[in-house]
Amino acid sequence: MRIGMMADIYKTQVSGVTNCLTLSKRWLEKMGHEVYIFTFGDDEVIDNEKNIVRTTGVPLVDTGIYLNLRYNRYARRLLYSMDIAHVHHPFVSGSLAMRYCVPRKIPVVFTNHTRYDLFAHAYLPILPEQIGEAALKAYLTPFYRACDLIIVPSASMRQVLEEHFGLVSPVEVIPNGLDLTPYREVAQPIDRAGFGFTNQHVISTYIGRLAPEKNLSLLIRAFHGVASTYDHVRLLIVGDGPDRENLEAQVKLMSITDKVHFTGMVDYKYVPEYLAASDIFVTPSSSETFGLSTVEAMAAGLPVLGIDAPGTADIIENGKTGLVSSDDIA
């Protein structure tokens, strides 16, 4: 089968969606399928794997996102030859699937990786919340209904889509795949001294994108409260994203720069080493659909602190594999 995966972003930033795409492509190819990833980039983006089809886009500074509202001629012609289109982002890639695939009777499958019901608050702050939500719902509802199949990674996410968008399209729960091979043996921990931390410090670690929907401002406020009582605690924030500058400013304002370290973007293959150097994994996001990094942290043997929300609460067994709480800082 010829499978066309359509994604707004692929390997131009570190994200769970990119990791999911990479793993899915690898295993589908091992099963004998021919898999292409249709995405965006520019001349500076170099791909070291086959069948990555990039259309040149306008870069958004420091985000890894490239914008274009159409595919180039080569990408379009190749997409028309696919047996199925698998969309991973609903806005640009989703609209292109509706334009290019639906009229040609190419089946469209969509995997819902994000809590789009919470999207307006994070990404449309200039609009009143009700107007932003209405605008998103007006776009997403017909898009969902035009798809032949929707995949969600957890049962709670199926409930969210059914309740919030009134879906009638087939919705299947298929948890995201993970390669846990690197966690079969304890990884060599990365040197804590590189962060200014010691073995006497208790390190809580977040790994993921630094974006508004990840709720990291809450994590920093909560950590500030803990650090004011316990001097030996430290916070390690692994990853990069559009909210990094704001978060660093928040840390500076709270005078905890000596206790919080931002690593910036880290190659995915080194994640086990960062987890091995940690004592606790923390995830403040209430917008997860599954929580790949949470599962990886558990595989590394770490207790997890998370928010009692769909996605995260599907994974953490409260009181056994970790703790979940409300997003109230108190």
C-alpha cells in the first residue's frame, strides 16, 4: 500500500508528533508498505531518510514551522498516487487533504494528536475565548466529519471529541506506538554538573515542547513554591519552543535561575540519558492526548507528577506509578 502521511511539521522541531511519525513510518515500511511524508521546509532543511517530500514554506522565526497553503507540483502529483492519506495536523495539512484527496476519492484518516478543544485559549489569545472556540469548532467539525476515520490515542480523547464536536465519523482508539528498547537497560546518566546540579539535588524534569498549551508557567510557579521551602530541589526543562523566552523571563523574575535549567533542543536519542539523571518526571500539561514522554519516563523507572486530565490520567495509575492533581497551584 502507498501511504501518504501529511504533517505541518516534521523534524524541524522536536515534538511527540514527529517521533510518532518517524516510528510509524519505520514499522509500516518494515511491513512492506511504501510510506511518504508530505510536509514543509526550505533549502536549509536536509533529510537523511527516503520519501520525505517537502514543499518550500515561509519560516516562522524560531519555531521550526514553515507555512504554505499548497503543495508544489511534484508533491501534488505524488500525493494523487497514494492509496490512503494519513493526516497528522488538521489546519494546513488537513485543508490540503480536503482539497487534493477528497475530490479524488483518496481515503483520509486523521490522527488527533492535540486537545483542539483547548486550542483557542493557547493560540488565539487576541480573540475573546468564546469567539475563538466558535471559530475553531466551525472549522474542525466539518473537517472531522469529512474524514473516513479518526484515530485517537486514548479513550478519554474519544469522549472529548464526541462531546465537544458531536462526531458521527468512525473514531478508533489506537494508542501511540513507542520504541522502549532504549529503556531495557539503565542508560548512562548525563552529567548533572553540566546544569550546575549535584548528586545531592532532587531533580524534577520536564521533556517536551515549550509552548503555551503545555502549561509550563504553572510548573514554574509550583516549583517556586516548593523551592522556597526545600533548597535542594532543582528543575530541568528539556526542549525548546515558542514559549521559551517567556518562561526564562518568568524564572528570572522569580529569582530561581540558579535552580532551573533550560537545555534547549535535545536530540531524541539522548532522552534516556536525561531521564536517567532525573529523580521525578513532571508534566503540567492538561492538553495531552496520550503523553509519550510520560510513558518513556515510566519506562525509565521514574515516578510521574501530572495533571488530572484526559491523556495523562489515562496513563498514570494514581498513587502507584505517580500522582495526578488538579491544575490549581494551591
